[in-house]
Amino acid sequence: MNNIFIHQIYYDEKSMGNLDPRFILLDNRNGPPDWFEFYPIMNYLKNADLEENAWYGFLSPKFSSKTGMSASDVIGIISKYRDQANVALFSPAWDQLAYFRNPFEQGEFRHPGLLALSQKFIDEANLNINLKNLITHSSTAVFSNFIIAKPTYWKKWLKIACQFYEFSQENVFGETSYLDSKNKLGPHENFYSREAPIDSFDSKSLQDISL
């Protein structure tokens, strides 16, 4: 694919059946089940030697159903504009990007407490961002990790991701661990019949502070 390495992650036989064969399969069957795309992306980037001008992506099995785009569509767009940018966004739910100030505010609307959790991490990581004042748009925000980018972006993402992973494992939010059942998302955020902890949902917004 001419230095375009777009992976599609699967967790089990069911999700494997939803993959586009033109993407590169990324096996996460043995990864922590609650972290979904976040963990295999982080693990891949920790161990890979990225080519300087290549494009990399890590998509969920739901990419085509959410965007209506195939691997051929994505590869064609990247191939056409590869020398004009370092990052390409393929976000679904443009109405949500337009309505809310930023994806963290959107997350707070659906899952109260997520904004405070996010700000706590950002403050401890010394990222100097006030989420209540952050304004994003379709060129600076994306949902569902649907981002294809060159290594410059992914190296920045990895640094923040490792900080967030450590933060979520070690910290306590009030009197409740981020990973316990009190912070489970509601049924509308049930992925492949599994509940997701609030911190794995929050990790999907890391790309918005990495852009």
C-alpha cells in the first residue's frame, strides 16, 4: 500500500468477521478486554519502528458501518493527499462535533463525570489545557480513533497514552477506582455485549488533545 499501514483491530471471531480484507489485521484477542482499541494501538506503537513518512492507522471493526467507507476509499484519499498533510480524520457523527464545544463536553453530556476525570488527568500530566474552554471542530477533533497519521502524530499520542494508562491504573477518583463497576458506562456504550469502563471511553478522546 505504498507506505500506508492501516490496521483494523479485532477481539474475537465475531469482530474478525467485520473486517475489511484490504486493511491489515491486528489481533487483540489476548489484550485487556476493557481497553478496546486503546491497548493494541499503544502496544503496537511501543514495539514498532515507524517509517518516517509512512501513514499509520488503527481502526475498530465498526469503521465501515460507522463511516460508510471502505479500505479502498481510505487508501485512495491518503494516497491522493499524502504529501499535503500529516494527519487525516475520518470522523463519524459530524453533528456531535458541530454541536458541542469539544468531544469531552459531548462525553460529559452522555456520561456525567467524564469531564472531571479528563481534566484531572490533563492537570496531572501538565498538558495545560482547560477542557471547559477548549473549542474544537471537524479539523481538530475525531471520534472513535478514526485517524490516519504520520509518526510525528503517533509519537505524541503514545506519550500521552502511556501517561493516561498509568494514571488510570494507579489513581482513585473520589473513593472509587476508575476501573471498578461504579464507573461503568451505560448500556448505550456496550461494545460487543461488554460494558466499557469510563476510562476506556475517555481514552478515545486522547486523539483530540494530541492533534
